[in-house]
Amino acid sequence: MTAEVLRYNILGSRRFSNYFFALMVAIGGIGFTLGGLSSLFHVDLLPTADLKDLQFIPQGLALTFYGIAGILLDIYLWLVILLDVGSGYNEFDRTRGIVTIHRQGFWGKNRIIHLEYPLQDVLAVRVEIRGGINPRRELYLKVKGKRDIPLTEVRDPLPLSVLEERAAELAKFLGVPLEGL
């Protein structure tokens, strides 16, 4: 007996690398801001540096500017992590005859992206493999009358063996041709 529903969960922005990067940007932004404010108030706000004798204009002002820019970038990064942008699932249901693509986005009227297509509108599963400095290994669903829909998550390129296995499994499950390999 074969499964009638095939589902792939998609990892969004809640991954270790994003937490690490947000933490490093927070440390840098706070450090630069405190360094700049130390030069303004002539008080050491950082225990590891002697910045109270630094001139506020132009060095302290530049430190403060870059610190505030870092803090704003960090707020954005933590919001992306909090909202788990990009997470969701791809579900292929033969019993209902529907392909469902579901993703989380930013706040607003398009916060949740939920696409449903009839299985008979699926034309093929396409694999895109590009090497070079910015390699791409992605899986797409070709749907009649629509753009190709990406099925892989945003991250480091999938290993070729995993990409080929997933593409073949999906094409066989849907009964459509596999393009690009």
C-alpha cells in the first residue's frame, strides 16, 4: 500500500546560523553605540576599552551612527526569526487531488502564503543545478498557467544525492515527468 499524502516541512528563519548572526550583530551594535556614547559623556561605558578621551566629533559620532545602524539591523533580524519567515510545508495529496504550498511571511495582509492547485494542473517537476561562486540546487513545480513554484527552502544548496532523490520521489508520486536532470 502506498501513501496517499506526501509532505515536506520547510525550515524557515529559525536556524542556528540566523541566531548566531543576530547575536553577533547585537554585540557589535551595542558595543559601537556604547563606544560612541562614552566619547560623548566622557565616561567609560565599556569595561574593556578606554574611549572617554575619544573626540565625539567625528570618531564618536561615527561609532554611534554605526552602532545604531547595527541595532536597527539586529531588530530586523530578530523579527524575522520571531515570525519564522519562510517556514511552512509542501503537501501533495492524491486523495483530495490537491497540491498545497504553505509559507509564513512578514506582517500584513500577505502574512501567510497558501497556494493550492489541482494535481491535474501539475505538468512536471523541474530541477535547477548551477555551479560557480553562487551555486543553486533547487526543485520547482511546473503548474499549468503559472510560474514555476520553488519547493526547496532557502539555505545552503542541497547535496546532489538528496536533491535527485527528492525530485525522483516527487515526480513518481505525482506521475509527472522530471526535467533538468
